[in-house]
Amino acid sequence: MTIVHLRRARASLVLDARGPGLPRVVHWGADLGPLTADDLPALVDATVPPVVPSSFDAPTVLSLLPEASAGWSGRPGLAGHRDGRDWSTAFRLAGVDVADDAPEPGRVTGGGEAVRVSEEERDRGGAGAARVTVRAADPGAGLSLTVEITLTAAGLLTVRHRLCNDGDRPYEVRELTPVLPVPAVATELLDLTGRWCRERTPQRHPWPMGAWVREGRHGRTGHDATLLLVAGTAGFGFGHGEVWAVHTAWSGDHVTVAERRPTGEATLGGGELLAPGEIVLGPGEEYATPLLYAVHSADGLDGLSDVLHTHLRARPEHPRGPRPVTLNVWEAVYFDHDLDRLKGLADRAAEVGVERFVLDDGWFRGRRHDRAGLGDWWVDDEVWPGGLQPLIDHVRKHGMQFGLWVEPEMVNPDSDLFRAHPDWALQAPGRLPPEWRHQQVLDLAHPDAYAHLLGRLDAVLSEHDGIAYLKWDHNRDLTEAGHGGRPGVHAQTVAVYRLLDDLRARHPGVEIESCSSGGARIDLEILRRTDRVWASDCNDALERLSIQRWTGLLLPPELVGTHIGPERSHTTHRVHDLGFRAVTALFGHHGIEWDISGIGAAERAELAAWVALHKRLRPLLHGGRVVRVDHPDPAVQAHGVVAHDGSHAVYAVSRLTTSVAQVPGVVRLPGLDPARRYRVRPPAGVPEPALLELAPPAWLATGGGVTLSGSVLGSVGLQLPALHPEQALLLEVGSVE
């Protein structure tokens, strides 16, 4: 066959596809530059592992699908059987197809032996990807395998396996997991865990021998989802170190794994976590894995984010217009819906600059509390005798969009729908799962349940003039989620995707937020169908600093809802100044989750100033490169966004608690053009934070800021003031060329 070299942006992939078995990944990581037809065979030969004494007589080959037949003794790439047979495979290569969408591919061949499929992408985020399709078969096992590999213009790698049953009897798939090799220099692991209102908590440790396995068994992505599983060189940080990472793009049960073998191999991988009997392929049927996203960076975690954010922003479905400042009424009114009160809240929202007004839970039949009504998606005539249109019209007269909360996948047992169709709930034979928030889950793989739900959602949107946005919630795990007597999470997940696709096709102008008890359904597959996520139900600014920081490892700011909550947080009861709450919420899809109808004129004016500042900075915040500061003091957290042309930046420095040192250390401002000169100062029009008893640094005390080169700001930094705990300083940086 051939050797394939893919190049895009800052990444390379080299595959040894000379057969007879599945190709070996020779290299995945940094761009190797242009390699000739002579270089590639030499590279392949130079990386073949030696024969291990007292082991196999030939080198063990770690292929795109690890197989015991090739000597692999780690976690299998494929686990399955056909009535207890065909449990081990020995796939043989049938063909390799290479496609290149780059405008100047620079294809080079040498003696039919080596192929370099593309040059480095010329334009940042440009359209153009390199694709490899590997076809293989094992006639003895009655299986064929297709591996689809794409290297995007941004340098992001995706891998998907497709397994087809070529036999005449059913074949059960227990596991099919794409994996990629990682070099021995990666000695540390980082991933995320969490819970409700404490999502995206980082955990880090040395990478030992054996497997580090993260399984999500929630039937949704989960509050404790890894988002990214990162392997890196010792001591890697946001701005330094070499790192490799994978993301499993699936909204149901999933697994992400890092494995290091005593024989020297190390891999990262991920796929769907399948229940017994969940995927049984009939003759001719196929199973496709979720996409495994893989990304490499030579510049630390910020480099990973830069590749991912660039890729996401280049998608056709990525939101293009300014992300409207959103007010959601949940923490203002809860279930207490009153037209006049909500009109008054809309008036206040318009005064402070809100652009989207969202009516949350409580508008539909029987929904006076969270124990009833889910499933009955008709406007409650008792609460809304004139329907929702009067409120919608009032909101739109202010120039704001109108949004509505729904939780379509759930049903309360106390609902007309459940009383009529108890069989439409996901369940094990003979019993319902335990209730969660007084809810069960509708079986969307049931054709009648699916048709009913799509019809009701379509009707709600069609019968009202002006609903532009749905906050789509999902407030429980899928436990004992059975469909037709068999495990049903896979079918449910596929049905949810289809429901979103069908609804978007009927109402293409309606935006949808993925909200799932806060941040429990955040992954790149749900984001192919939604326009933003709700990072957490916790609006406590101190908690949100960490939640947003680590959610941003995967997602750019414009996809993450970041709202200003009330002075006293509804979830933690912590009290924060408006400035701290506003700076924290500034860096995202900005909004308000607060009853602003009762605040005074001075506070409304300050809130309006923060909203106006966000709108002014919005093109930068939602288009620039995210940077995070590796600061030695755990009491200080700093991050920013820098324009790609280096002309403009904004940074936030937050004091989380008191420090051991009386005077905090200098804070570097990374990401700026070293050759440019910049003026650094707090933005005008918003209050400055409270300081400790120490006087502010001289450069800040003058009010004019300081002018220094990007090299100095990035390498030396600035002495920051001694902020009180839970205060934040915002710095705007502009080029003074």
C-alpha cells in the first residue's frame, strides 16, 4: 500500500499503511515539515519497536485498532462476539483512500511507496481538510472495518471506526474504541471531574503503568465528564509544555482512557460505553463509533484550546452574529409567573441593554412546581389566559428577542401525558427507574413518543410569533434506561440528535441552548445541534471562575453562557460586589440571572455600564485567542483574550483569597506581539475594585496606565494592586503603534 503523511496548521499524522494488517500510527503530534518520499520510509523504519526477549518473534504493532492477533495485550480496540465465536479478529488491509480539500495540496509521491497529502494551511481557520479512509476485512470473523481519519484546517484530528457485520448471523458489539499513540515524553495526565454546581474540577497526576479509565454512565455527558483527557510533558501548564488530548464526542454513556504498557506503548482513546446487548448487528448492519477528537500542542493547554476554538469557529453551524446579551428570569420569578411582573422585568432588562429575554420553567399546563406538568407542552390557560403572545410582543417592542425554556426529554408521572402513556417512559421490564426530581425520561426511540414530542415542540414554535431561542434542559440521569426490554441509552441518544435536527430543519432561525442541570451535557456532538451551553447552575462568581476557566479548555467564550447573578448567590449564599460578578461574567456569552426589577437606580446604571462594556469588547471576546496565566500564587487567577492580529486584548486578574505574601507577585500578560508597544489600563466607565490597605502601584495610581512592549508585558509583567479577596481587576490593552 503506502505511507501517508497528513499536514495541517501545526500538526502532522504519519500512517504506515504498507500492510498486510491495519496501519500503524507512526506519528501524531507536531508538524514534521515537508518530508520527501525517501524521508517517510526512513522515519517508519526508525520507529519500529524492537523484538522483546521472551516474547513474540516479531515486533508488536499498535495499529489503528489494537488486536490480540497482532500481539497487543492491553485494552482491546474491539470486543464482541457472535454466539461466543468470532471474538478475536485479524483484520487485513483492503485499501487506503486519501482526499485533500486544501487549495494547494502539494501532493508528492515516490515509487508508489510514500504520499504527502498536503502543505501547511495558508489561512488561519480556512476551509480545507485532509482525509484518509482505511478499509479492512476479516473474512474468517465475518467483519469488515472502515477507519475514517480527518485532519482539519486548524490541525484537529478526528477518528471514527465503522464496523460492518458481513456474516449471516448477528454480531454483538461490546466495545469499539479508537485509540492513538502518545510518545514517552508525556508523563502526566490531566482531566476534569465535578458535580452539580461544581462542574469542571481539574485533577492531575503522574501517568503510571496501567489504564486510567474515565467512564460516564449517566445516559448524558455528565457533570463529571472529562471534556478533555490530556497527557503532557512534566510540569506542563497553560502556556508551556507539550500536550496531547482527546475528547469523546458523544452525549450518552462513554469512556475515555489513557493506557501505558510495560512494553513501552502509551495511548489515548475514547468511545461509546455500551451495555450488554445494546448493539447487536444483523447481517449487513453497521455500527459507527462517536468521533474521537484529538489535538496536540507544543505550547501548553492554551495551544490545545486555540486549535479547538479555531476549528469550532470555522464550522458552518457556528453562530455568526453578535451573541445577544441574555436575561433569564428563573432566579427572578421561579414558578411565580405574572404577566405584569414579567413585563416590568422586561422593561428593566431593556434599560440595562439586554438583547434576549428568556421565560424559564412554569409556563405550561400544571407547572406550578417541579413535581408536575412535564410532558404537557401547552400554554397553561389559568396562568396565561391570553397566552404567551402578549409577553412576546412586549419583549419584542423593546427590540429584544424572546426565548422559552423547555425540557422535552422528561416527563412527570403527575402529567396528562404519563397518565395516558406510561409505556412511553424509559424503563426496565416490569418497573420504572427511581424518580429523580419527580421525573422520568420519555423513550424517544418509541416512534409514537417521538412523533408526539416533535409535534408539540413544532406547534409551540409555530403558534407563536417571535420565539427565537429555546433553553433546552435535561435535569436527570438516565438510570435503568430500557427500550423494548433492552438497554436504551444508545437509541435514546441517537433519537435526541434526530429530534434536534428535525426541529432545527423546521425552524432554522431558532437558537438552542444545551442546558442539563447546568453543565451535564457539554460535548462536541450536542454542540453540532445547539448554539451554546449553560456551564453551571451556579452563578456564584467565585465558583464560576474555575468552572468557566476549564470549560473554556474545550469551548470558545461565545458558546458558554456566563451570567451575572444576584448579590447573594442562590446556590452558595455567598455575597459579591457587582464588579466581581460582572468581570467574571464578561468573558463568555454574557447575560443576567437576577431579579433586576428591585434594584436601585445607581446599581442599574452600573449594570448598564458593564453590559455596554461587554458589547464594546464582544468582537474581541468572541473572536480572539484565549490565554490563561500560569501564576505561582494560588490566590491569584488571571486570564484574557487577545486579538489574532495582536492589536487589542483584555485581561482579568482575580483575587480568590488572601495570599501568604503581603504584596502579590507580578502578573504576566501572555499572547501579545513581542515587537509592539501597548498601553495597559482599566477600561473607562466601570468602577474599579476595592483594594487592601496598600497603595496601588504607581502605574495604576496615575490613571493613565502604562505603555510597554509586548515582550516586556509577556516576560516580566506588571505589579498588580493588592486586591481584597473576591475582587477582580479588568485591564484593557491596546496597541500604540
